[in-house]
Amino acid sequence: MTNIIVLDVVIGLVFIYLLYSLLATIIQELLSTLFSFRSKLLERAIFRMLEDGHLFNRRFGSIKAFFTKSDRTKGKTPIGSFYNHPLIKYLGEDKYNSKPSYITKEAFSKVIIDLLKGEKLQPGDDIKPFIQKSIDKGKFAWDDTPISKETLKYIRSIWVDAQGEVDAFRKSLEQWFDDTMERCTGWYKKHTQYILFGIGLVIAVIFNVDTISIAGKLQKDPALRATIVQQADAFTKAHPNLYQERISDLNKADSVYAKTTNKTVKVKADSEARAKNDSLINRGILLTHKADSLVNGDIAKVNGLLGLGLSEIKLTDSKSCKAWQNENAKFLWSGIKCYLSVAGKCLVLLLGWIITALALSLGAPFWFDLLNKLMKLRSSISTASGSQNKGKDEEKTTAVIRKG
């Protein structure tokens, strides 16, 4: 194959990966809304801060925790005390999302200080002695819950660093929360990639997105290859700012949050978090429409051109299997060759699906960036090729004129 053919095949595959990655991402967002991934990940982060390490590893050791209902905030435990505080408890009061998906650092620091100082203070009381007493006893004064050993060590250290100043202590708590949330983002990306691989494998099977088969079709059929490249070019021109479009769509889903923040310049932490939690319902509805539009739009066009779908799979269309069906053929040997042929095709098909799933797990942003780069490269190659051909034509014309 020439370089331009190889490039076109790669562009075709990348375009297909992009379309199905968008679908996989939408499905992942739907699952995230349905199973409250964000609230569970936030719970995981808070648990990591307030509970000892061995409990964290035992309860959050697998991805299964994202798909099961959590009861870790019940009982007399630090995590239970935190989530049962009124400020946190009523951020996720609805049945759809029983725990908050967003907590501000100010809310976190207030809850921790409240748990330490207790609820028996009166206006004007100095809270320093109450916090010190809780740290010395190793218990939250709010509900007399024992503080986890490792957590107590850290709280005591930042209390000492703050020299007993409540404002400095509050800032240290907020910095602790921010640092943990940064790590939490990494956890989310890692688990999202695992989930995307599972979704990608299901999509590859349902739509029969076999990378090996698709590459073969693109290599052999110039007309098909050209059509797919044209569609890819049209898609990149129609969606030059795909990231901004996606953010805009999610902002529409977050209309409740937007309306809340637009009412006043400064929004209270609990109202802000509550608005974000409520917007997840709108997000799920919008994502469902986006998935339907994508499947019935660009994906349907590509599938029609490439003949994708489970109905297009042919495993027994071989000479061995046809001979096996012939009465005059040697039954045993033909049957063995037919089974070997089918097994080989199944393995190649499975490999093609797995390659597709791995590709989709990289996410739509990766493939969108790569597609744009490849389209620019193809455009530059085509321009250079056109200039060379023009130069050769001019040389031929000059030679004819001189000869004449």
C-alpha cells in the first residue's frame, strides 16, 4: 500500500473509534448518573481521610463498590458522623441520589470543626478548648464517636501547626480536602477507563465493530475508503470545538445549578452543592437524547457503509464447511476442517472486538485530537502531491513548446 492509502485506512479507523468512543462516554455518563459514581467516589475520598487504611482497602478494593448500594455511612463511625451532620445529610436528601456528589472545602472544614467542638457551645464561647479536648480524648464531641487512629494523628499535627488558631486550622483542613480531591480525580479517571473498556467491549459485540475486519475492508475498497475519509473530514469541520460542545451540553443539563449561581454573586456552599446534585437528573435525560442522536446519525451512516452488525457475521462460509454439507465428501475430515475454520474465525473476531474495546477505553478526546492531526497531515500531503504533479505538467508543456 502507498503512504496515502495507509493514512486513509488509519483515518477511517480513528474516525470509527471516535464515534463509538463518544457513544461509550455517553453511556458511561449515564451509568455514572444511574449508580451515583460521583457521590460514591466522594464518599471514597472522605472515607480515605477519616478512616484507617486497612478499612479503606477492604471496603473499596474493587470496582464493584461503584455498582453496589453503600451503607458505610451508617453506625457510630467517623464517616458516619460526617455524613450524618445536617450540612452534609440534607445535600442529598432525595431518593434519586441519597448522598451528595459535590461538597465544598468550606463545608468540609465546618463539619470537621463542628464534630470536634460539639454542639453544646453558646454564642461567644471560645471553641479552642473544646477542639483541644476532643483531640486529647480522641473522640468527636458532637456524638462521642472515636476518631480513627491515623486520622487523629493528622488532625493533631495540623492543629499544632496552626498553634491552636481556629482560622489557620480551618485553612489547613480545606487544603487537606483540596489535596485529597486532586487524588480523587486520578481515581475517577482510572476507574472510568476500566468501565469504558467494559462498555467498549459490549459496544464492539453489539455493533460488531471488529477492527481487523474494518481495516481489511478499508484497505481493499478505495471507494469505501474515500467515503469514510470524506465523512471524517465533514465531521471535524462540523464539530471544530467538540470539547466546548460537550461542556455546553452538560451545562444545559446543569441548568438548575446555573440558575442558582446567577441569582446572587455569592452562593452558599450547601445551596451550590444541592443545585449540582439536582442537575444530575437533567444530565441523564440529556445524555439519553445525545446517545440516540449519535446512534441514528453518524454511527448509522458508518455502519451502513461498512456493513457492521451481528447479522453480518459469517463463520461457516468456507470450502470446508460446504464440503461437509456435500454427501460425497469425507464426513469426518471435512467436519474437522470446518470446526477449525469456525474456531479460527471466532478467535480473530474476538481479537478484533478486544482491540476495539481497548481503543474506546482511551476516550473520545484522544481520538478527536488524533483525527484532527491526521486530517491536517493528509491535507498537507495532498497539497504537496498536487504541487509536484503541477510542476511535472508544466515541465512537459515547456518541453513540448521547445520541441515545437
